[in-house]
Amino acid sequence: MAMSTPQFSVKLAESEAELQAAQRLRYQVFVEELGAGGALVDHENRLEKDRFDPYFDHLILIDEDRQGGVMEQVVGVYRLLRDDQARAVGQFYSEDEYDLSVLKDSGRKLLELGRSCLHPDYRGGAAMYHLWNALAAYVFEHDIEVLFGVASFHGTDLQALAQPLSMLYHNHLAPPDLRVRAQPDHYADMNRVPKDRLDRRAAMVQVPALIKAYLRLGGFVGDGAFIDHDFNTTDVCLIMDTQRLNEKQKSIYTKDVAR
């Protein structure tokens, strides 16, 4: 779809209308496009939501030039949960999938990322750059030290994902002080292909763009995958330690951050 350069702005959702616009975009991407479901999904109003939404900050990307009001103008979403907010809800979202003890016991300031998505018309362009810049400003404002969250491969066939999962395990496994582990009842081994039989190029083709972006920034993966049947995905937990980013990576991540 040919587009003129969008007029983007990024903010935290402040009203019910802005939150519902974020949930509408999530419905379009996760439910309609990727086949997700969930106990609180509102199919009648086309809203993807869950019990954690009231506790999260919702970073929304707005194309000011789109017609149709805020429901149509929100074209990108990131869901953010600081450790102080997680205490209010009683857990992090991803604790149902991963044992986060190694992070929670570290005494460091944590931020959980989730529900990242873009409207199909805005993928592969500047939209994600704007969202990431705003995320970097949020990290700076709240003195966040470790970012983490689940990221997904589409589908639940572990054999079909053997190459990329094994590549992540062999090349990007988190060091022990960051190595969260999939909950024992749901642990799926990512070490499915020996390192000497990896086809790195073929594996990287299967890795979603968001995961590749985190890896370029110096991100790691936890131990074990999680099969999410509600979302029709295979999840890995990504962890990024701001202290471990080298200067080049830091400049990419914090470039043009508004103080």
C-alpha cells in the first residue's frame, strides 16, 4: 500500500478510548491475523484484552493523519509493566510461562515488555523506530536495568521450529544471572539440533523480526520454550541487560531519545 510519510506521535494511553484503541489493534493482529484467543477476548467489540491490562502502561503509536479518530489512528502498541506495578497485580504476566526468580531476586529494576504489534500497513518502515525511541525514553525515565518479556514464533510445531530454537539456545542463551527458565510443567527443550548441524541462515529466516531486533541489541533468551495454545504460538523469553549493552548498541537504543 503506497503511503505518504505518516505524522507519528507516541504516548502512554491515558483514556479508556486510547486503551480500547490499543486493544482493537491487538485484536486485529493477534486474533484476526494470528488466530489467538483468550478468556477475556471481546469478539463482539473486537478487543483483545486480559486481566493484566489495568496494571500495565500502554505505549501507543499514533498516525495523526489517519481518518477515523483514535480507534483508527493507533497503529502501534507496546505493553509495559514495571516491577512496582507487578507487585500490585501479584505477578508479572510471563510468570505463568517462566520462573523469573533469578531476575526478581537480583534487586535490579525490571521492566516487562509485551503485546508488541504494528498495523500491517506500517511494518518495515519507521513506525517501530518511533516506538523503540519512546521505549528508550521510558527506560531512561524509570532507571530500568533489565528488560524482558516473551516473544513468539507463529505456530506450535516444535519440530518445524527446531532450527531457530536450537540456534537461539546455542548462540544466545542468557548468562546464569539472567537465565530465566520455562516453568517445569510447560518446559519445551530448545536444544533440538546439535550445534554442528545448525543451518544458521535457514534458522535466521524463521526468526521473527522483533526477536532479531532484540538479538542485535545484545539480548539473550531464557532456557526453554513455552507452547501457548491460546495464542497459537511458541514463546521464548527475551532478556536485555542495559549494563551489558556495548556502546554501539547503546547508541542504537538511545539515539535521539527525548530527555
